Amino acid sequence: MNVIIQTVHFVADEKLTQLVTQKTKKFNQFHDGITKIEIFLKLDNVVHHIKDKVVEICVHVPKHDFFVKDSAKTFEAAFDGAFDAMVAQIKKHKEKLAA
């Protein structure tokens, strides 16, 4: 499994990248065939000059790609929301394949 973490318009600190890497490893529990995971960490300053944190996760498995996007006031909260949504997508897809 290849994990790519990209930051847009800022440089992430070591604590944030470690958190993202640790939680990303948990995706293997939900799907065996993950080939690549791309994570984009962005700053969004569209609304009232307050910079929301945006996390996009793209998980690649053979014959299917999953994508989620979440935003919050902190990267940790945004990543947790995106992680939970991704787990739900993967579980739903596996249920469809089993049926």
C-alpha cells in the first residue's frame, strides 16, 4: 500500500503527518486490496477570511476508487470526519460485492 500525503499552500508539522499516517494504516482492516491512498491537506479561506482546514482522501483499490472530502476548524477534526466517511464507503462497497 502506497500512502501519499500532500499539503497545499502550507507545510505540515511532524505531529500532523504522524497522526495521518497512523490512522491511514487502519484502512487495511476494512479492505485487503488497497493499492494507493492519497491524502490532500488544504487551507480554505473562502468564507470571511477564516481559514477552514480541508481534508480529501482518495483510496484506490482494483476496479474502484473511493473519494471523500471534509472540512473543519482543525485538520484533526477534518481528518477524523473524512476517515469515518471513507470507512463507511468501503464497508458499503464490500457489502454490495458480497451480496
